[in-house]
Amino acid sequence: MQDNPYFLGTIGPAPETEINAGADMAAHFKGLGAKRLLILSGGAAQSNYMHLARAEGMLEALGVPQAETPCRNSKNPICAG
């Protein structure tokens, strides 16, 4: 895209907004009585920050320790960006 003279850039929500969106999603299904959730986030594995942040929010809302969530692990290459 950097070679495209017509591409000016992109905008998007703040990282906290994406994390909160993921937390809201998980809380919704947990509130419905879900005992297990399957998080399908292929975008997170492709370094798509929105998907990664939303997965982070879901995991945090479900009580997964911060050390085990993708963005909190500084050794995770996905979080390097």
C-alpha cells in the first residue's frame, strides 16, 4: 500500500476500545449461562491488532490470568507491533 499514491492511511478505535469490545462479547455469553466458549480469532494469528485485542479482552473477562493472555506476554511475536 505504501507505493499507492492514493492511499492516505487508516483510522480505527483506540486499543482500549477493542479490548473492551472483546470483554463485552465474552460477558454477554457468560451472562447467558455459557459454560465454555470457543474463541475463533484467525486474525490474531495474522498480526491483526483488532482481533488480537478483542481476544485479549475476552480472555481477561473470562478470568484467564494476564500472564497467559496474548498481549500481556512480551515474548509473543504478534504483540511486537
